[in-house]
Amino acid sequence: MTAPPFSPPANPPGARRLAVAGIAVVAFAAALWLAWTAAATLLLIFSGILFAVFLDGLTRGLGHVLPIGRGWRLALTCLVLAALALGLTAFGGATVASQARDLGTTVRQQSETVRDWLKERGIEIDLSQATPAPQGAESGQGEKDEGQAGKSQDGKSQDGKGQKQGGLAGLASGALKSPGSLLSDAGNVLGPATTVVIALFNALGNVLVIIFLGVAIAADPGSYRDGALRLVPRRHREKAARVLDGSGETLRHWLFGQLVTMAAIFVLTWAGLSFLGIGGALILGLQAGLLAFVPTIGPLIAGVVILLSSLASGLNGLLGALGVYLAVQMAESYGLTPFIQRRALDLPAATIFAGQLLFGVLFGLWGVALALPLVAVIKVLLDELYIEDGAEGA
């Protein structure tokens, strides 16, 4: 009688679950590391998705009026938005730029006035750390430090007469410079304009990336949705589809409600300050409306700027501007936001503020600006994955 062939024992279920849990922990840690190292890029992509949600909402709304194809409606939407942007820039750009310059001068002057007033009463504010050093002194000190560093660290790259190496050695040393040193050399040649040019190109590049992503995703959102679902195991695709659809609907309702709120704050602030005769009412209303995109923190910054600007109009102007600011904030907090955002997002103010602090510490200014839509997406994830699973288990 022959013995049965030997077969290795099957893996027990406990070991399999332990292996899956270990892989999940490693994958989660890798995702956190990727989010930390590529935070700026990920938030830029998220901004493009927000712009795509905006274009998709306008395209859907236009479909109730014009029974034409989605591609034509999206193209018409983009053309109208581009025409509005160009028109506002052409007809109102000069006024906004002029008032922005006057506003900057007024805020600086009134800040000095407030500091002197506090100093007379024994409260001294040291702004030496915030005040940049003069250009000549800064450049001279920088050249001196660079010269000393060059003497101590690059002694091999210079001969006894203080001249740099020539030939291939000099070419190689110049080609292997770090990007920071190249920008420093460009700054020495072009002066302070280099910083402005680099910042302008950086901002323009980010805007172009957001526009491209928004138009590309809004042109065919279904294909991107289906592509994302293919990355999810088949047994979880239905739940993942509900998460994606719920996130898109929440972001769409929140975004359009936020735009209506921002427009209302701009108009009310502009009208109130113009009625009081406060200088720069247009730019003050504009910055108040734009900063309303960032809840809690944005209105505080807008209020400080408005109060500093109104100091030039005397005590009556200051009190009037304070009254306008408080009236607009009360209308926004107790009228506009509860009425407009009741379908999109219902979160306590402390939760929103905590999210802003957390994302601000992790991701900087991008995190503060995009904290609320990120919290909205997290809320949908919790509602669909955690709370619903708990309800089914009960």
C-alpha cells in the first residue's frame, strides 16, 4: 500500500490576514510619504480637479438651456469665461491696479501710525526681523560671505593669483553648479527684477496647469472616473463609485455656493465702503470677496486690511468701516452660508478651523486655501466607508 503524496499544509487564515495587514500598513506609509514629498504637486492637481468641477457644473447647467452636445457646451463655456476675464482685465484692470498700489501705500502708512501709537503707550513692536535689509547692504554682505566661502571651500578651484580655473575644468565646474547658485548668479546680473520674473512665471505656470487639467477632465469626466475605478478591486467598485459620485456632487454644490457667497461679499463690501467714502472701496471689496474662499482666516485678514485703510478717513471712517465689515460678516454667517451651503456641507466651525490648521502646517498656504474642499471630500469618505459600514454591521 503506497503512502499518499506529501502536500504542504495550507497557510492558516490568521497568517494570511496578518500578511494583508502588513501590506496595507506599508502601502499606507508609502502613500503618506508620497503625499508629504509631493504635496505641492498633489494640491495643484486637486486645484485642477476643482476647476474641472466648476466647468462641469456650468456645462451641465447650460444643457438645460441649449440642447447641444457636451463638447460644444464646454467650448462655449470656456469662450465666455475667457471673454469675461479679458473684458474685466481690459476695462477694470487699470482701476484695480491703481487702487491696489494706493491700498498698499495706505496700509503701510497706517501700520506705522498704529505702531507709533502703541509705542507711545509702552507697547513696542519690533519689526526689525520683518523689515528687509537694504539692497546694497544685502548684496554686499552676500558677496562678502560668498567670497569667504569660496576661499575656504573652493581653494582647489582657484590658483595662487585668485583666478578661476580655465579650460574644461572651468566649464565642468560651471556646468555642475546647483540651481540655487544659477539663480543667484541671475539675480546678480538682473537685480531685484529676477525675483519678480521667477514668481510671475511660477504663478503663470500653476495657472496654466490648473486650466489644462480642468478643461481636460471636464471634456470627458466619465473616462477619468472609469479609469480610477479600474484601480479598485472589483468587489469594492460599487462603493468606490458612490464615493467618487458623492465627492463630485459635494464639491460642485460647495463650489458654486462659495462663488455666490464671495460675489455677495464683494458687492456688499464695495457698496458699503463706497457709501462711506472710504478710498479704494473697489479693491477692498475685491480682496474681501476673494479671501472669503478661505473661511475663518480669510475674513479676519480682509477685516484687518479694511480697518487699516479706513484709518486715513479718521475715527468716523474707522467706525463706519467696522460697522460695514461686521454687518457683511453677520449676513454671510447667519444668512448666506446656511442658506446656500445647506445641501453641500454642514460642518462645525471648529472642525473647519482645525482642518485649516492641520493642512496649513502640513502643506503651507496651499493647504490653508484648499482645506475646506479637502475636508468636504474626507467627510464624504467617512460617510460612505466608515459610517455606512458601521450601520450595516449594526
